[in-house]
Amino acid sequence: MYYADYLKVPKLISFPAILASLVFLFLGFISGAVAWKKILEKSHYHVDLSECLAGTGLSIFGKYIPGKIWLIVGRAAYIAEKSDYSLGRLSTISLNAQFIDLWIGLFFGMIGLLLLGRFHLWGWLVLFVLLGLTAVIFSKLVYSAADRLVKILLKKDVKITNLTIKSTVSVMPWFTMTWVFWSIGFYILVVSLTANDVPWSVGLGFPLAGTLGVMALITPGGLGAREGVMVAYLTFAGIPVTEATTIAVASRLWFLLGEIFIFILGWALHKTSDRALYKAGCKT
């Protein structure tokens, strides 16, 4: 892209704005761990927030493995290792959490398309996927089918845990906060990298690109897919394609900083927990 003159080294408009965008980025990752804790509680699994942060952080780079299975299983495996809870059941709760996360991200993206007057281009596809996720999250028939599929594949019974509508709605605000923080952070990032006037709805392009990137199962971490959606969305907002491409690539590096942050935080909490257990064992 650089040699084809599609990519330019971004000109930093405001360094304080970059720092502010990172703050919201980091808050989004922490909020995601809180959402993981809340959905576990609604499923009657009680764990400490530090364990949820550690599990989220230590498994964060699993999304770059094609298929993204460790994005779902990784945090569940950490909780299972620290407790007597079933890995199978924790994994299905993690899968539920992933569906809710995608549902809210797509909803934000659809609102963004409406505000930019571009719903007619992608909106119907997003709405179709949104309705499909709604069926997955709320339909008992889907979970019954998943039960049978797991039994066939694993040759054992693993009860797929589905939340009630009331419980699902009650945890949605926590997942929503994650996307709100990331949307604000992304909007500030765009403002800091372009001299163009951009509408606040630009921030909603990040949930759209992020969710579609996650749903691109083959590409690790949504590499390429997320950037492609983001470039298109930014051009809808009136940003030239060269600048939009540069911002999309910069946003990948920006988000990588957030992943490094939550990984380091998770690793530190994990080590702190291990030391506490070791001291307790010595005293015993």
C-alpha cells in the first residue's frame, strides 16, 4: 500500500488527543473484563474481577490464531484452571458473551450507517446478521441444536448454558460500555490524525469494523477484513481514501497497544495471584 501511494505516514495533529484516545481504549478493555465477570455471575459462577482481568489479558492474543477458538476458550480455560468449574460450561458462557458482544457492536455500526446516510449500501446485510445473532442469543431451539452437535462431536454431554432474556438484557449495558469507550477513543484517534472535520458518528465505524473483523473466521484477528471495512466507512464520512487507509492501519497499531496493555495487566494480576497462593501454602 505504501509503494502504491495508498499509505502515508500520518501527521499527528494533537498528541494530547492521542493520549486521551488511549485512555478510552484501555477503559474499554477493562470494561470487557467486567462484562465477562457479570455474565459469569448471571450464570451462577462467582469469580473475582482480578481473575477475569487475568484470563482476558493472557488469552487476548489468541484471536490472531486462525479460527479464533482461543478468543472464546482462553478466558474460560483460565477460570476453569483456577476453580472447580467445568471448562465446557464456561466455554459456552464465553461463547454467549461473544455473541452478545457482536450483537451490540453490529447495532452500533448500523446506527453509524444510518447517521451517515449509507444504510442502503451495507445496512441490510448488517441487519440480516443482527437478526441471525438475535436468534442465536435468545432462541432455545438454537441451544438445543448446539447441545446435540456438541454431543455428536465430543461424544459426551455438555449442557449448553443459555441465559434468560431478562438476564441477557441485564448484562448488555456492561458490553455496551466496552463499545462506547472504544468508539469514543477511535473518534478521538481519527480527530488527532486528520485536519478534516469529521462527524462524531465516525466513532461508530470501529464497532462495525471490529465485529465484522471478528466474524471473518479465517483471517487472524480480522487482519485485512477490519481495515477494509474501516476504510470504506471513513470514506463514507468524507475522508479521502489515502487518509482513510492510513487511519485504518494506524488504528490497528492503536488497538494493539490496548491488547498489550490488557495482556501486561492480566500477566501482573496472574503473578500476584500465584504469589499469594504460594505464601498461603507456605503458611499452611
